[in-house]
Amino acid sequence: MKLSVLAALAATLLIGATGTASADDALKAAVAAPSRTPDYVKRDVYRHPYETLSFFGIKPNMTVVELAPGGGWYTEILAPYLRDHGKLITGGSDLASPNEGERKGAERFLARLNAKPEVFNKVAIGVFSPGRKYEMAPPNSVDMVLTFRNIHNWIELGPDKTKELFANLYTVLKPGGVLGVEEHRLPASKTQDATASSGYMHEAYVIKLAEAAGFKLAAKSEVNANPKDTADHKGGVWALPPTLDNKDEDRAKYLAIGESDRMTLKFVKPK
């Protein structure tokens, strides 16, 4: 009887150490980590990092590529979450780019990582230079690729280079791997311009881009929806927080809206 009880206890502990509950707790801990930038934490109310990453199905033992990490908003969560059992690869600007602005962006991001080695020293640095260079990971080696509010920046590359970009994402993922997308959403009733100059995109257009590369849409979530956002602001999505490009003009109105209405889409590379 004692052996049975001990065996059951051991099984319970093993599930707690390796199963869903443990992964869930680890993600909550990463979101609540004191190492996060306080101003970034304030955006959680709009960006729902725990719910978003849970929807994508992230696990702490995965190899994950974060595309165009920018200032590292999601990197601050992903790095500690994947640190011990998985691997985070940031696909960002190229330190060897012929473009000075891109080089400086890469230097700033690297300096940011180096400033907190206790959080970021296991982060692998890849190159994601849209339209020019993709050196993130070997083919079929990644469990998940994540992109947050970036696709509108890629459309101006033109159809051929945008297609090439998505093909590269498809290539690095393992069969069964996930492409997680969050993007500013343009209502279907509004016109989508060719370069997504407002920062907003039709959900159907984003789905079409991914499916053309071979991805299958697995699920949609409304976790990042914002019904207050009319998507018709002067200067586009950047009129809203946190950018507030219009400065004091209608500032109270934009603050009351909050961050943009966003689609949250989970795609899978078929096995």
C-alpha cells in the first residue's frame, strides 16, 4: 500500500515537473518577472502576453524564433521562460548590414541584451533582414516562430519578396511547428492599401499570405481585440498608445481607446 502511495505521489510530482501545469506556472512567472521593464509591464493590459503565448501553445522546452524583437518587449518574457529547458532565437537586424540604420538598431538591441546577462545571456542571435538576409536557424529545426505587429512593415517589399519571407519562416519550422501572428487589424469594410501604410491589415489578407507559403490556419483568438479602435486615425495606428505620434492632438481620445485592435492567429506547418 505504501509503495502504491509513493508511486502515485512520484507520478504526481513528475506531472507537476514536466506537464502542462508546470509550463503554465513557468509562463506566469516569466510574465511576472521583476527583471521586466516597468513601462513594458504597463502594456500587459493591452497585449495580454500570458493569454497570447498560451493560445499559441508555447512550452518551456521549445526552440522559438522571435522575429523583429524591436525594443525587446516580448523578449523580456520569452528569454527567462525558455532559458533553462528551451532556446530563444531573436531574428533581428543584421550587425553586418550595408544599411547604417539597421546596423545601429542591431547594436542597440545587442547592448540591451548584454546589459542583463542574468536574463539574456542564453539568447541566440539570428538575422532577419526582410528582403535581404534570413539566417535564423537550420531548416526544420524550430518549434515556433512568433511575430508581433510586424507584418505591415513587410508588405512594402512587394509580393515576390513578401512571399520569399514567408517561405523562409516555413522552412525553419519543424513539421507540426507553429507560426504565431499578432497584427493590427483593419475592418473588412475598409480598404486595404498596397503597402499597409496605416499599419492596419485585413485579417483575410494575412491569412492568405501565410497559406500561400503552405501554412494551415489552426485557430483564431480575440484575446487582443479592441472594439474601441476604429482604425481610421490621423497618421494610422501610430496615433494610438504607446507611440502617440500626434502628440497632444486628440491625446485624451487616443488614450481612452488604448492600443490597437489586433488579430491573433495560430498557423501550423503540416506534418
